[in-house]
Amino acid sequence: MKNVSMSRRRFLTASGVAGAGLLVSGCDALDAITQRGGHMRGILESAEWLTYRAQRLLVGESLAQEFTEADIRQPMRPNGVTHPQDADYLDLQAAGFESYRLAVEGLVERPLSLSLGDVRAMPARTQITRHDCVEGWSCIAKWTGVPLAAVLDRAGVRREARFVVFHCFDTIERSLAGEVKYYESIDMIDARHPQTILAYGMNDTLLPIENGAPLRVRVERQLGYKMAKYIRRIELVENYVDIGEGRGSYWADRGYEWYAGI
Ligand SMILES: Nc1nc2c(c(=O)[nH]1)N[C@H]1C(S)=C(S)[C@@H](COP(=O)(O)O)O[C@H]1N2
Ligand SMILES: [Mo]
């Protein structure tokens, strides 16, 4: 499917609410999410929910478009936080991330604490894809990393798990109310999608600080803000009501859509 966004709109216009409901009634993965996620339940009747379900139906397990080396015509533009100033991050950075550990916790059989060496020793995947920011710009870049599915399998995801939450090092907001570190979440469909990788390489170099070193996730069928950088901890949860303000994502808690399909 080349232009998902167009197709999605056509689908919604053509079939309407009743049609969409009938079509998705047999989809177990979605039904499970509907029942379990507090927020998902809250938006059940909303436009966002329709978009989510309609798009999930249309896109299914399909791959995002991949490009060639010749399509990489620009350096990857950094956005959002580009130089975390958090003390623990600066310490790790100063030592070349030697003592960095990726924690994988929550609803898993075997909580993990992986060094970068552990992560790089796993089978890698490289893909050249387009990054679309909600602000309206795009960049094509080459990403190398380990499929998130492989890390999840190593940890053994428990059956109750419905979402993968990314907890990041960087403080994105400082106010009188306190400091907020970036967080994001995706469903198990995206988490197990073959193009969803924990990237440590970009355009044939080590992932730069600006773009999320040492590890950032690529979720190729969604907008840029879903692609958490500076990942500190991955948590498997049944719902995300207790994360941030309860909408599963720093930007969703500030009015953007949780499901940011392209
Ligand atoms: N931890 C963290 N992840 C983040 C952000 C951020 O500020 N902090 N910004 C998001 C946004 S809005 C975009 S467009 C992309 C930018 O990725 P880039 O810096 O590699 O271009 O990262 C996303 N992930
Ligand atoms: Mo963005």
C-alpha cells in the first residue's frame, strides 16, 4: 500500500461507521486492546479510534516503503531533544556508553539488562526509510538495529502484555510542576512488526547523539514522535493509564494522537 493516508481516508469516507464496525468485529488482536487499554476504551467512539481500527485493517502487517542509497539526499535532521542534559545520560555519554544497559521489564518472563555489546551481537536489520515529522518535514535515512521482536522474545512477553512503553533519558519539559522525561508506547502489532528496530546505527555510522544514541526505536508506519530516542528502559504493560498523564505518550498527553499512522 503506497499511500496509506489516502487509502485510510477513502476507506473511512466510503464505508462509514457501521461498515468499519462490522469489518473489524472478528479481529482478536484489536478486541483485546479494546478491552484492556483504559485510554483505548475512552476513545472507543472517537474519530481517533476509527482511524486506528480502519488503518490497522488496511495496513495489517504490510511494510513501509524502503528506499535505495541514492534516495538519501540529506543528513538526517535532528529534532526535539538533541542533546540531553540529564546527569545520568551525560555520564554514560562521557564513557562512550560503555556501562549503558537497556532494561526490559514489566510483563516479561525474564527481565533483561542488555549492554550495547549484547544488543549488537543479535541479528541486525538495515532499512532505508522515510521519517515524517508531524511538523511537516521528511528525511530519508538508513537505519541499522536489532528487531524489537527479537529482544521481546529474549525477555519472553507474558500474555497479558498489550503495549510496549519506551522510557527515555531526556528531560523534555521543565516547569514548576516538575521535570518530564520523554516517553512513548506502541501496541504489540507495531512492536512485532519486522521493520520495528532498536537502532544503533544511522547512515553507516554509529547513531549520533542528536538522533538518539545509544538506542532509538524506528516505528516506520507512524510519525516521528513515536520513534523514541535515548531509550533507557522498555516496559511491557497491560495498559498505559499509569504512564505520564495516561495517554501513553508525551505528545499524546499534549493533544496529539496516540496512534500516529502515516
Ligand atoms: N527521547 C526523545 N525521543 C524523541 C523526541 C524527543 O524529543 N525525545 N522527539 C521526537 C520527534 S518529534 C521526532 S520528529 C523524532 C526526531 O528524530 P531525529 O532527531 O532523529 O530526527 O524523534 C522523536 N523522538
Ligand atoms: Mo516530530
